[in-house]
Amino acid sequence: MGLNDFDLLTLADVALLLHCSKAHVCKAVAGRVRGCPPIPSVSLGRRKLVRRQSLMAWVEANERSLADATITVPERGAGKRA
């Protein structure tokens, strides 16, 4: 693996790539987004960095898990009180 293959992204860069806020990326990195595994990251002091290759693998894994999931639609009126 050469130096060009080791592309590190800031959380702001990740947010731009994922089209979401930096705060949401921070939560995803910390594992605080329900139904979503944490984004792999590297810590340098208080700074978090994400390898581009790890981010792409994380996105692909999430796409596969969504494709494998079955969506259940609640029965109409099931939550209403009698």
C-alpha cells in the first residue's frame, strides 16, 4: 500500500461525502446512530480521521444490510385504542 492509498478524511470531509451534518457524522463515528454500525476512525488526540477506503467499505456494508432487511408495515389501526 503506497502513500497515495492512505487517504485520511476529516469529519467535515466525511459529512460532505455523505451529504449530512458534521454533528451527525460525529454521532455515527461514536456509534450513537440507531441501526447503524460505527464508522471506523482513527484518533489523533481529540481529532478523528476516517480512511476513505474504510468509509467506502462501511457504506457498502450498510447498503448490503439494507438490501437483506425486510421491512414490516404495521397493520392499519393496530396502534389505536378501542
